[in-house]
Amino acid sequence: MDRQQEYVLRVVEERDIRFIQLWFTDVLGVLKSVAIAPAELEGAFAEGIGFDGSAIEGLARVSEADMIARPDPSTFQILPWRGEHQGTARMFCDILTPAGEPARTEPRAVLKRALSKAAEMGFTFYTHPEIEFYLFEMPGPDGQLVPIDSAGYFDHVPRGKGADFRRDAIALLEQMGISVEYSHHEGGPGQNEIDLRYADALTTADNIMTFKTIVKEVAAAQGFIASFMPKPLIDAPGSGMHLHLSLFEGDRNAFWDPAGEYQLSRTARQFIAGLLRHAHEISAITNQHVNSYKRLWGGGEAPSFVCWGHINRSALVRVPLYKPDKSTSARVEFRSPDSALNPYLALAVTLAAGLKGIEEGYELPPGADDNVWELTDDERRAMGITALPSSLERAVAEMEGSELVAETLGEDVFDFVIRNKHQEWREYRRQVTPWELKRFLSGQ
């Protein structure tokens, strides 16, 4: 038994923890958990906990149903919203086959494989997410969505529900060791943003899953509904999850070059070029639902076109305002991902696209200084700017032909996502929407 496991066992005993939740996600990014008693914890560290993997979306076929969840002691945290008299802790799990091998279909394992490839190239991948979400009042009999306020971007609302919510949510996040960099009201009514501090990519993915759980717990406790749906309101901005990305070589930021344009190194420029070249084929992972494309093509600041720029918020990839002589701040911002993504898979394919640019020495095209939304189609074509997929159907078609995504996800996850998204699109196409009824029911 290693020191981390011994530490967890000691804390469980000293803090009178009664329940330990073991967390993992399915391929779609839905959190799963099983609770064990303290007496079972030592055995869980040694042998894991068996479960039916075929009952989890995308994890295993019925003929290979037996799976093992083994807790990662480095992720141990006490859940602060459970109260002192209901001591509950959680750990994320690695999912294994009965032979003890990492399950190739488990999202955390997919990200670990991508990070191992980066490590072989000498890089550590660091990320920082800006997570947007909406808060709604509990729906009445008519089911109408009612935001908790009508405030806008950066609005300060005295005694505002959103401010109180963010304060309470951040307090719980920090109690669980998750550092918050910024928080504020976003542009839509009832829309909020909380930005998590930089961490290695695996920690970031775990933190995002914990973040979503805390936001939903606090919302429920305050009588609200929290939604990470990409575009819940027709006439308001969608909810993105902009990802700030950088690669480090040891303690050195590989994206920083004091002599480079915007202080970006050649490595950073090649990484951006990789994101641009493969943006279409990874969209079905970074924007995984039919609703995602209503955000991308619904106006606002959501990017629709494949280009990059310096402090250009209409670009897919933005180079934020750099801080002279502060090498650690050099980074790029990938703006298409939304808040409904599976963070493990999204970070894996994002990293793979960037690394491909470095491996193949992709040349970065000229940046876009103008608002690309305001350019004509001819102007965009002349600049070599293409459009992101306009629907889930088109995104899946791009992904189906992608060797990069297939290799990154692994055959089983790749095939499951393709099948699942085809099914989602078929179900969506069969729907008759309120807009259609209003527009056509009495006409013709």
C-alpha cells in the first residue's frame, strides 16, 4: 500500500467518513458513482470494485461486461455539501478490465493515453477552462424557462441571486482544493461564468466534473436549476467552455518566445496550426450535441469560422493579451468547445490536434484581425477561412473520416460516438418543434 492510500485510510478514520463515493464518467460525460463503506476501502485500493460495464454508455459490450473501478487516492476529497454529520468523500476511479489492464473505452484512460504521447515528446499539457452556465427558476406548470435575473455582462447586482450563488459555489470548490481565478455574470439573463485556475489536463478534467456537480448541488439547495446546455435560450448567448492551453517542457513554457510575434514560440504556432487544420474533425467531440451548433451558429461571440487572431474574439483560436516578460502566461484560447462536453475526450482530441501540428511542422496561416462574422463569403474564402460544421450531422461526417480522432479515442470509443451521434441526429430530425407549429400549422 502506498503513502497516498495510507493517507486516505487515516483521514477516513479520523474524520469519521461514513461513505466513499467512487466517481467516473461514461463516454458522453455523464458522471457515474457507487458508494462504498469505509471497511471496503482497503480492498478497493487493492482489487477495485466490480460492476457491469455493459450498463454504462459506451464502456463495454455485453460479452465483456465485467469491469473494475479502482479509486485513485490522489483525487480524494471530502464532499463539503454533505454536512458534518453525513461524512462523505469521493475519489475518481481508473476503470480496468478483469485482467487489470486499463479499459480502452474509459474516457479518463483516453486522456491519459494522449498525455502519455505528449510526455514522450517532452511536454506537459496545462489547461484553464472558462465555464459558462445558466441558472433558472424552478419551472411552473407551463414549463417555461425563467432566468433568475435579467442582468448582463459583468453587471453588479446588489443582493443579486447570481452573486450569492457564485459565492457559495466557489466556497465549496475551494474547500475541495479547486482554485477559482475569476467569476462574474455573463451576457445572458441568468448566465454566469466561473473560471478555474490552471492545472495539468487530467486534474482539469477531474475538476470540471466536480465543478458541474457542485454547481448543480448549490443550485438545487437554493431552489434553482443549473444548466450547461449550449444554447437554452433563443435570443441569448450560448454557454461555452473556452479552453486556455499551453505546453511546458519541465518548468519552461514551450509556447513562450520573447522574440516571437505576440511572444509566441514556433511550437505554439505549430500547435495553433494543428488546432485549425483539425478543427472540423474534432467538433463532434468538443461540441457533441445537436444543440451545440445552435450556439456556434447563433451569433454572439461563439466562433463559426476556422481562423486565429490576437485578442480577436470572433476567431476560433485567440492569442490572449500577453504579459511582457511573464513567460508562464503565454497560452492560446480555443473558443469553440461548449459546457456540455466530456472534458476527458475533449482535452484528448484538442491535445492530439495540437501535437499533430508540432509533429508535422504545420505552418500557421496569417491571422485574422477583423471580425470574421462581418466579412463576406468571398472575403473569407480569399483569406482561406473555412466554416465549422453547421450541424451535428456534418460534424459527425467530418469525424468519421478522421484518422487523428480514431487513433486518439481508440476504435471502440470512436465507433460508439459515431453510432450515438447518428442516433441523436435521427431522433432530432423526427421532432416537430414549437417554431414549426407556430409557423406552419395554420398556413398553406
